[in-house]
Amino acid sequence: MRKLREIVGCPHCGMIQAVPNVIDVGHFMCQRCGRTLERMNGRHLDTALICAATTFLLLFPANLLPMLQVDIIGIKNHSLIASGVIGVWLQDWPVLAIVIGLEIILLPFLRFGLLSFVLGALRLGYRPSWLGRVFRWAEWLDEWAMLDVFLVGGMVGYARVAPFLPIHIEAGGYCVIATSLLTLITRASLERRELWRAMGPQVTHPSASMIGCTVCDFPIPAAQEGCACPRCGARIWRCRPFSTMRAMALTLAAFIFYPAAYLYPMEYSDRLSTPHGYSIMTGVMKLAQAHLWFFAGLIFFASVLIPILKLFALAWFGISIHRRSSSRLRLKTRLYRLVDVIGRWSHIDVFTVCVFLPLMHLPGFLNTVVGRAMPAFLAVVVLTMFASAVFDPRALWLAGTHHGRRVS
């Protein structure tokens, strides 16, 4: 018989359950919704610490050194990570530039700085009461620190330019590649449940009625609903107040921006004072015509399929809760997990323009201009990311079990 470790609450369906010893089985999934609550295969604190600290240090040369160089009729243009952000700002899109700058410059530093501190503190046995709060913020930043997505956007931009102009990856570009790969390795080697277990108290005996924290899975008695979690500091609710209403409001706002994101050009390529507009679908077709099938499919999936999937999935969740539907709850929860994970990758097209912008610039001969679709498209992506973040999937299960109806 497996030895029980602790009692946890699933953040996606709310079920309180005991986590067995996963050393032998490697992972443990929620008995009701199928969410993986713990996975230990190939994960270790020391590996995550080395990768996180190395990533944080590499962010300095990645941002300070030139990333790409292109030769346009003998004139060499260099670009840094910040070059595209500055270019967007100078074209009178300050809000757009601030959002992009946060995602690819500031937030990666905060994410890996905080994560390195937490992992280093645990490695040294330093466990202050506020360490859980720091780790909670580091985990929240993981979704918004997008240097790995920026790398894919840079690959698409590189593929667009390389057939026509000599383009070279410079030292900063190699640092961006290394940093992005280490970001993925850090995420893969980090077992959050083990870290939460090391940081604070554990519950090993269930009570009659308990509510789980959606951040660290810590359960508390239902009578303490609304109190701060003793481990991570987040407020614990059976279902976050007004979460569905807020998610639906953000989804509706994203629907409003959606037409402009696809009808207008994402960018204009101005050659000898003759502008050529490129919408998202035009860019996909241009990549296909250049036989860059992988990148054409990638942009179509990330910029067309993912946003529409998120919009209709979130709308389906809202309608289901309103109707108190008890059907396909496990499917809806899995779909929620999918859209929550893949939503950030819709930034690829935005980052492709940012990489492209400073390189394709030669006054009087060649220039790239941000189109009206770019801020609208970024609004769709960011709003749907916020919608999935504020939405509480436990509302699906609470609505589905109302009046004792059977859950399927």
C-alpha cells in the first residue's frame, strides 16, 4: 500500500484528495478531472536552480549585445531585443511598445531573478514565511515572460529575410537561443508540488469540508473561506468571486477587437515609397509561396486557430455555467488547461514584426511600418490570456453538481 503524503485540493475541479508516494509511479493525477498534481520523473531542485540562475545571467548579454545583422546594399543594420520595442514606440504606438517591452525584457528578468532566489534559498535551507509569496509571483510571471516565444518569432523573421538579404546571427542572438532553451529546461525540471511541500505546512488529515488553494493546492477548512493561504498568501475561495463574470467581460472585449486584427494589415513594407500591406493571412500565404511550410503552418496555428479556439472555448464555459450544465465537465476542464497553456504562443506573429522592424530599414529605400491590426491582435491575445487567468474552472464543476445532478 502506498504511503499517503498529504491532502491537497485540485485547483481545476476542487476535489480534496490524498497524494500517494509518487517515487515509484512517477506522477499523480486528479481522480476527478485528470489534472497532473505531481510529477517527479526527471525533475530535481538542483537542476532547476542551475538552469534558472544561468538563464538569469544570460539575460544580460542577450539584451545588451547585437542579436542580428543584415546587409542592405552595403549598409549593415544591427538589432537588439529592444530595437523592435523602440521602433514600435517611435511609430507612435507607445502602449503596444510598453506591453511588448514588458513581455520580452523586464518580466523575464523578474521571473528568473525571483525563481533563482527561491530555489537558492531552499537549497541553502533558508525558508522564511514570505518565501511562498515570492514563489507565487515567480510562477505567475512564467506565463508572461516570453523570451522563448520571442525566439520562435525571431526564427520566422529570420526565415523571411534570409532568402533575399545576407543576415547573420550575432552574439546576442546566440544568447537569446541559449536563454530560451534554458527557459524550457527550467520549466520541465521544476516540480512545483515538491517546492511547495518544502516551503510550508502540510495537511495530512482531511476534515469533513475543505477548500483547496488554487496556487499551491493547500487545503483549509471551509469555515475559513476568504482567508489568506498560510503557504503562498493567496486568498482561498471555493470559487473565486465574480471570476466567470470577469472572464466573460474580457472575452467579449477580445471579440470586439477580433475583426480589426484580421481585416487590417499587421505591417506595411514600404519599398521606394510604395507601401505593401500584409495581414496575418497574407503573411501565411507569403510564407507558403516561399515554400516555408513549417513556418506558414506555425503562424496559421498560433495566430488564427489558437485565438479563435480560446474565444469560443471561454464562451462555451460561460454558457455552460449559466445553464448549470453537468455534461462533459472533464472535457471542458481539459480544454481549459489547453487554452490556458497555449495562449501565450499567439504572440509569435507580433514578435516576428518586432524582429523584422529594425532590420528592414533604409531611409528612402526600405522601411517597415506597424499596421493597425497589430495592436488589435495583441489586444485579443492579452485579453484572452487575462480571461483564462481570472476564470475559475471549479465554477464548471460547482454549476454541474447544482441540485445534485450527476457529473460526467
